[in-house]
Amino acid sequence: MIKKRLKPLAITKGINKKEFDSEGRTISVEFKDLIIFCCYFPNGGRDHERVPYKLKYSRAIHKHIKTLKKPVIITGDFNTAHKEIDLKNPKTNQNTSGFLPEERKWMDNFLNKDFVDAYRYFHPDKKDEYTWWTYRGDCRARNIGWRIDYFCVSSRLIKKLKSCSHDQAVLGSDHCPLYLEVKK
């Protein structure tokens, strides 16, 4: 939800790559001063069968965004917990899709200089903050989760960030809502 009523210049589905666009993974909204991308990154699968496709999509999104002249906010389910702090049980999930070294390495590269994880920008050491919980084993009630949903912001927008948060109290999904506040 965009609180201030801004009129978009364009709304675009996909990134002109049929391989990914056929799954409806990307929508972008262009405004005068920035572009917001909402993405649903592929899940790598229990047997890691879709990890190569996930990484190919991730690289394609990054490459596409780097060609744009306007700053970007990219949000959505990245299906990757970036650091050990971003999931409850990092040691037992070393070989689980969503926390594989190659998935985390892509996040390292993505966040290296082009983008900032807005939540970690404001809360670098905050633990037990997750955005997704499996429905199995009452994990949500016990807060055994993963932080796999992000607002990643072009580095040149850092000075405009006011806040970023999660609302774990909102139920109705296995994910919780995320909020990003940006100065005008």
C-alpha cells in the first residue's frame, strides 16, 4: 500500500523475459522519482531442484534493475534468509533451500553496493524478527521462523529512509506484513 496518493507513470508486469514472466513473479510501478518492484522469488524446492532457476531469476532481476536510471525499491518474498540472524535455526538449515551458500552469496552480491536491506539498516542486530513461519509444529506461536521478505532500497535512497518494520502480530498468512516509510 502506498499511503500518499501518487499517480504512477507506468505499471509493468514482468521483466521481458518469458522464462520468468510466464510465472507472474514481477510487477513494477514507476513514479516520477523512483520505481518499486514487487517480486516473488522462486522457492528452491526441498530437493534443491529449482535452485538454479531461482538463481537465474535473481540474477536477471538484478541485471534488469541495474539498467534503470531511477532509484529502485524492491520488495517481496526473496525466499532466502540472508544471514544467520535471519532464521531461528541456522545450524540445522545449512543444507535447506532458502539458506544455501549459493543463495546467500547472491544476496551478498546484491546488497554489496547497489542495494541496502532496509530492515537491517535500522535494526542491524535485532534477533527473532521473522517474516515467515511454516504452518507445521505451531512454529508461528513459538516464533521459529525465517526473515525471507525484504525491502531492498537503492543505495542512493538511504537518506530518504525513515523506518522499516515487520508486524508479526498480523495473522492470516504464513508471512507477516512489512512496512517501509520514506521521506518525501
